Amino acid sequence: MTESIYSMTGFGNASVEAEGLCLRAVLRSVNGRFLDLQIRSPNALQELEPQIRERLQTRLRRGKVTVHIELEETAEQSSLPQLNQEVALQYIKELQRLAELSGTQPQTPTLDALARLPGLFRTEATRLDADQLAKSVFEVLDAAAVDLEQMRSREGATLATDLRGRIATLDRLVEQISQWAVGEKDRARERLRERVDLLLRPGELDEDRITTEILLIAERSDITEEIVRFRSHTEQFLLALDEGGEVGRRLNFLLQELHREINTITSKASAGEIIHAAVEAKEEIERLREQVQNLA
């Protein structure tokens, strides 16, 4: 079964409510040579970070991935303030003492004044069940990872379509080069012969030796092997796209080989149309390289 091709850029998020808690996970991914996870989570979840990291490493491919997890208590679960009766009575008692010491008539403090005093109300932290919390975290994390992978898969499919089109352009260019190269070796031999005839008078050097040297030089200008290897690399490129999976490194290697072959063609060829087509092929290879950098 053909695997999907994944881009390294994407976004995924998910949220879940359970046991009075609201959890949200947001995953953002950009290009990276390896899988680089950066996790940001509240203090209550930091003990789970090693498990979170391990869980994501089994799902995600290459890329720099930022993981942001938020934890909130719902209104039903949030702790409500409670009057600290002992503190309130002590405040009232001490205010009465203050009135006696100052020689003023004792007055009952107003509610507004009392409410401003620190420590008058207390809250009890909600006790979170560790197992339930971990289960909810992993649930929301998995859902966000699925969302991220789906986006990366869609992006990867779009990139694959673009890559196929550019490989078709390369195949067209190398086909033109191949057609122009037919007879190029013979033309090169004739040009060399003409130059030799202009420089030498008949009988000065052994004619057979001159012919042999001309043939050797003409052979060195032959680009047939480079064209064959170039076509083989583009076929392998398309095959890798068909197979899918983590193809980024393999495609990048094939592009290096394509660039090597087209450079050799450029250095060997003398025909202007071949050199022009080879330069155009180089530019297309660079565009391919930029796109391949986005693939996992």
C-alpha cells in the first residue's frame, strides 16, 4: 500500500473536557532536518512531558514541532471562595481594640471595608486525579497530532503534484538535449578536423595518428551516458513519490545527482541550444530542491 507523503509544515489542534477540566493542545510544525519537539505546558502537566515527548516521537516525522498544552478548570470544577470565619472575627476584635486604644467610639466595620482585608476569603485548590488527567492529556494530544498529520499529508500531496510537473519539465528538456546531441559527436569530429587542417600542411604528421586523436577528443564530448543517467534519476525520483513515506532525504540525493549530470552535459556540449537547455534544467532542479526541503 502506498504511503502518504508528508510536508514538514502544518498546524493541528484539539480540545477535550472531562471531570471539570478543559484541555487544549496546539501543534505547529515547520521545516527541520530532524524531529525537534519543543513542549510548553502548565506546571501541573510538567511531570508528563517525558511521556508526551515519547508519544509524539512515535507519530511525527521530521520537523521542528512546537507543542502548547493549556489546562483550565470549568466553572463547575473551579474552587469557589469561602469565608474564613476565624480571620473575620479576629479582624473585628482587633478593630475594636484599635478604637479603645485611640479613644474613639467603637464602630462596627462596614462589609466593604472588611471585604478588602487580606485573607478574609480562602479557596481550596481542586484536587486533580493524576490518572484521569494523564488520560485526558494523551487523548487531546493524539487528536491534535492526527489533525496535524492530516494537514501535513494534504500539503505533501500538493507538493508531490508540483514535483511531478517539474520532473516532466526536466524530462522534456533532456529529450530536447538528446535530439540535439544526435550527430553532435560527428560534428565535433569535423570541426576538429577542419582546425587541424588549417594548422598543419599535409604530410607533416601521421594521418592515422591525427584521426585517432580526433576520435578520442570527439568521444570525450559525447553526452550519451549523462543523458541515460539523468533519465534514470528522474525515473527513480518519480518512483520514490509513488512509494511515498519519508522521501525527503532520498529525493534530495537524487537532485544532487541530477545536478551533477547536467553540469557535465554543460561542460561537454558545444552546441548553443544544448547549453541553453542545460542551464534551464539547472534552474528547474534548484526549484525542485527548494520544494523537496519541505518534505519529511
